[in-house]
Amino acid sequence: MGVPVPYHEQLLVQAAKLLAEDPKRPYQANVRRAASASYDAVFHFFADELAKQVVGASAATDSLGFAVGRALEHGSLRAAAERFSSQGAPANLPLPFRSCLTRVSPEFRALASDIVSLQDLRHRADYDRAIHLQKREANVALSRAESLVQDWPRLDTDERRTFLVAILLWKSLAGR
Amino acid sequence: MLVVPMIHKRPETPKLDPKKLGLPSPPAVKSIDVNPFVNAVGEEGLEVTVHLTNLTSEQEGNLDWTKGIEKRIRDALESMGDERFPLILYRTPSDETPASEPE
């Protein structure tokens, strides 16, 4: 039996299929669901990475790993990503994280910025019918989500580990 | 005791002039609109609409050019001291409208 395709990859495939559905005159429902699936892919990617960080790769797809993934919240992911994406990082991070990093690379700042943009677009796509979402927006979302997943392993290990701990513990440590 | 109501001043909406941002080109940016909106977590963000003169089919197919524009806009807002996060949308004159949806 083969290895199952990771859930975040399934969501990226789903987004691509929705965007290929009607190349000339796309249904808003397809464009919106594609934008939404692109963000969801990133969210679940981080839930899985978090599980690997906390319980190890071998247990990440066990019940314990899924339990860790369930702890990830959209608000914490966003709050941490906003701070990491700023020119002020890492000095703008909650105190316990400041000494974990001497700098945040431009590549990591861009990745963090993409997380926030994807979440905002997903919110608009899911709930704001007043805006006519262009297929271009969903294509940008999909392309950013794909790049993020692809680029993540190549980024600095300390940045990645600090970010993962930050998104898990943000609520507890944000005010310190 | 005199109670002074707290008045929170609404931050002004920043103006972004494409000529002053040093945007990478192509594609050419005609103008940029900035409007406040409520973001995914209920905070105020900025909806930034970048109006492009046009896009080639190659530019529609490979949207990497958006990265440079987004970085410049984010950096410009931060340097203005505006911490609201931008949601950046791109529009061309030939974009679809609600009327162009399939029936």
C-alpha cells in the first residue's frame, strides 16, 4: 500500500482543479473555493509541521500528532506571521522569543507575509460576497501556498523552529 | 469628577503613489487605491487595489511579478508607520465583472 497524499497537498490539488474547471468564465464559487483551499492547505501544512516538531515525524500522523495539530488556531498563526513578516522582527516578538533569533531573513519575512495575505483572502472569499474575486487572486493564492510548502524545508532551521513554537504558544506568550 | 471620554483617532488612509514606490516593471501600474477593511481577525486592515494597464497572457500565467509589488507596498506602509496589513488585489481594465459569470 502506498503512502497517502498529505492532506495539504490534496487541498492544493483541489484548488488547482477548481481553477482549471472553467478557464474562460469562471464561477465565483470555484474561484472562492480555490482561494479558500489554498489557505487551508497552508493551515494544515503548519498543523502537520507542528505535530512533527512536538511529537516527532513518526508519531505526527498518530492520534497524538493530530491532537497537537488541533491546537493550532487561525488567530495565533496570523498574529505570529504578522510579527515575523515585519521589518521590526525579531525585536517585535514576545519577549521569550526575542533571544531565540538574531535576525529574521527576508525569505522568512516574505513567507510570513504570504500566510497573512492568504488568510485575509480566504476570509474575503468565504464571507464577502460584495467583492467580485478575480481568478487571478485565487491563482496568486495557490501559487503562494505551493511555494510556501516547497520553500519551507529550505529556510533556516532556527527560524522554522521558533515560528512553529510561536504559533503553538502565541496566546500564552504574546503578552510577555 | 470630570470624565473625559477616550477618543480613538481613526488612522488616516495612506496614499500610495506608484511613481514613488519604485515598483518593479513590467507590468505597468496605473494607480493604487487604498481602503480600510475588516480583516480575518476583526481588526482593521488595508485593501490595496493595484490597477494595472494590462497583463500579457504570460504575466497572467506566471504571477511571480506580484511578489516585488507586494514587498514594496508592505515596506512603504511600514515606513509610514502604518501597521495595518495590506490585502493586495490586482485589477486590469479587462477583468471579469459579475455580469460575465456563466449563466
